[in-house]
Amino acid sequence: IRETITELVSGELSPVVYPYLFHCVQEELGRIYQTNQHHLDVTESNTVFVDQVVSILQRIMEGKTEGAFENLGHVKVDQLLLLLVRYVNSLALVEKSLTIKIKLCGLLQAVMVNSRELSFHNEIQFRNSLVEYLTQWVSGELCIADYCTHEDNLRSDLDLCAMKAVGTVLSALPLQPRDIIGDMIEEKGKLFLKHFTTFMNMVHSMNGIEVEKMGQLRKHTVFRHVS
């Protein structure tokens, strides 16, 4: 039923109504954050709501037609999306949350592809914040196919989706430090080094996994032939 409703809302909803949809979603997300001022109000119902919102927005962003976002000119999408990211980031790492994160990576990629047609309060800060969250979602954990659980496979899928999303978010991203304390050039250098180090660590982690996988696969193959 939820999947059917999601399809109907995202596929049949007129673009004229998009601003109202975004406004209602942001209001509801604001309520989730305001319920408990010290801790995010993570509940089953709130998680289901966030999951459905991510699915609907992803379908809207990926299935847009010409002129579909004209009515979103005054809607600042970065605040809404950061609320979604922060909520999903707070979830325990289980199959449900991994699935939501994978979908959210797809949504963020679609938003970046359509960014010229969307409005942001501060797109550069938004994208820098996304990089910080998305890089945390790359686990870099090793799993051999014959011994992988469904959750292990989801983690691998999330690694790939998060890496793709990071690449899309970083594309042509100007260096704009959030809190400038000293010299601007020096602060930009620090930000570049931070992004570069994060990216290289991710690449090194993934390369290490591939090497270890090959070694373990060889051992597994030899063991099977011997036995």
C-alpha cells in the first residue's frame, strides 16, 4: 500500500503542487526536530515518514519533465534535505536504515543534477555539509560473496552509492570555508586538504578491500579444490 501511494504521489502529482508538498514535508520534519530539543525524535512512525518522503522526492527529481520545477523557484530545498540527512544519519545501522541511506544518496545525486533549476539558501555550505555526512556512510568493510548476509550486501551497495554521491556533490564545488578565522587563502587551503584527504582515504580503503577480497577468494578457491 505504501509503495502504491508513493508511486501515485510522485507520479500523478501536478508540478503546481510541488511547493505545497515541500512546505508540508519541511513543517513535519521541523515538528520531529522540535519534539525533543536535546535528542532527535527517532521513532518507527517518523522513520517510515522519512523513508516515504525520500522515495517520493527521489521519484520527483529523477522523473522530472521540462518546466516541472518552475514552481519551485521560491522553495529553498537545502534546509529540507539537510533535515532528512540528519535524521537518517542518526539511525542505527540496520537493514532498514541502510536501504533509506541508499535511496537518499540517489535523491541527493538527482538534486545536484537539477541544481540549476532549484533554489538554495546557501548551496555551497549545503554541499560541503553533504560531503561530511556522506563520507561517514562509507564503511569500507570486507565481505566475501559466499559469506555475505543481506545486510552486508546493503553495506556494499551503500558504499558505492555514497561514493557516487560524493563525486556528484564535489563536482565544481567552490572552496568556501564555513567559519573563517584567519586568512581566506589559508582557510581555503585547509578545506581543500580536508576534502582531498577524505577522498584519498576512501579510495585507499576501497582499494585495500579489493586486494584483500582477491586474496581471500584465492584462499577460498584453493580450500574448495583441496576439500
